[in-house]
Amino acid sequence: MADNANLEVLSTRSGFNSAVRHIKKTMEIAASANSNLGDIVYELEDEELTSGRIGMLLRMLLVDKLGYKSASTNLSSTVNDIAVLAKEFGKWNGVDLVAAYYHPEMGLQIANPKVAEELAGFGQLRKRELMVVYAGFMGKDTDESCQKAADIALRLFEGSKVTAPAALTRGKFTVKKVSKPKKTSEAKPAKVKALPKAKPGAKKSAPVAAAPVKKAAAVQVQATGGPKKMTPRYAVLVQNELFHNGNVEAWKKIVASYKAKHPTLDVYIYYENERILDINSLFKWGKVKHGTAIEFAVAGNEIQDVAKLQRYLAQGASHMFEAFLHGPVNSVLKLF
């Protein structure tokens, strides 16, 4: 019965074809024995390499086939900037490293920690999320130095100050140049459509400017499929005296409009570094005050209209929120 359960996926045409594609892709990647698995996934940008399949590759190729040692932990604290670690890991020529992070929204992500561009894809490392580091010699028998390297690398990811043994800096596992995913470009700010005017007699004020971006990193637009990407978090300052029910409803309509235009993209909202699953559960009268920053990020493929979304959310967080509340009940605004 156990054997039958394991083979059940092959009983349908779609399941069988999916398994064949996975096997072919695994064999193709396995043939690149002298390449870092993180580099391969970064360059491929293959839509078949979903979070679940990446996990299977880690187990099949790194653990079972190549015998890599590993170290794992649920992070004890939040780490905002990990790309700086690439400089330190880049000195570790004595061992090959692969880092895997279970992103709470994006699923399992992997990277060659010696490459800053790949590490940046992890974004912020969240407290209590799973982090795993693999270390090995790309096909040669591993030893205790690999386990030690994985343990030290994991401590560095958690923010500890650790000095790596000199032996880790001597070897052939140098950083190789990797190509950025094809057909990507920076998202440019778009002109914002005129919004319906507020009700007559409403208090007038200067237009609300979008809040500064929390990080200076550019938003990447991916023109093909593949593992989802996420923008940095963008801050929106509350310009109203309080973020009350009217602001909440405005944000709901803005996000609904964005989703209607871009159904494959997801909008994530954060407050005090916590993801907000239901805006109503947090944004109650008196909870979020003037000058407080609410953050958002967009995830998916072909990310678009982020600057426009930020502009609308900024207005929705101000006293001019009523502009988004006009129209028939249960209707979706055409903002994008």
C-alpha cells in the first residue's frame, strides 16, 4: 500500500507528465555537477521550479547524491540586511555553500550565499522562520570541515560575530559570475490617473506625497514565469489624524482594484514588522495614529504599477480617503 501511495501521482496524465518534467529538470541540473545549486536556480528562472520542487532538489541532489552536510534553525531574531554577508562568504573558497530560507509568503527560497544578488532575494529574514545551510565539495566526499562550515554560516545568518577558520578560505570553490534572469527591468513610476473629487465641502489640502521607500532596492519586473519574486517593503505614512474605518475601506478598495487589474500578483501589508491578514483586525479607531508607517510589498511575476499603488495607498491613508468610497456598493474601482 505504501508503494501504491508513492506512485499514485503517476495514475493521471497530468500527474505523470508533471513527474516526467520534474525528472528531466532534475537530471539536467544534476548534470551541472560543478555548479552551485543556488546559481543554477537563479539563472534558470524556470516556472516548474516551485517551492516544493526546490525542496525535493535540495534533498535529492545535495543530501542524497552529493552528501552535503547541513545545519538548520528557526531564527531567533529578525535580520534586515543579509546581502552584506556575501562578502564574508565569498572568502570561503574551501567549501561550496547553499542557503535555504522558508519565506513566510514566498515559500522555500535558495541562494548561493557568496553572491550578494542572490542573497538579496531572501529579503528580510523573519524571526522564527526556518533557515538551513548546506556545505559540501560538489561530488567529493565530505568531512567534518563541511559540518563546521554549515554551523558557522548559520550563526552568521543569525547575526553572531564568528571568525571562520583559515582552512575555509583555501580551495577551488570561488565565486563564479552568474547571469541575472532574462527579461527583467526596473519598474518606472507611472503617471497616476485622476481620482474622483471628494464630496463638496470636504476640507482641502495639498496632495499627499508617497512616503519614502524603506529600501532603495529597485523593484524587478519578471516577464516570464518562475519562482515568485517580491518587492522590498514600501512605507506609507498615515497622514490622517487616525487611521479609522474610512481609511480601512479606502485601502480595501485600492487593493481590490489592483488585484482586479493584476490577478496573479499579491499585495502583502505589514505593521510593526507583522503581516496583517485582515486589515479590520488591526486598523481600529485609535490604533494607528498620524505619522505611523504602514508597509506593503507586492509579490508574483510581471510586477507592475507598484509606484501607482503606493501613491493611492498614501492618499487612502490621508483625510482625502473619501475619493475612493464613491461608486456602487460591491463595485471595483478602475484605478490601474
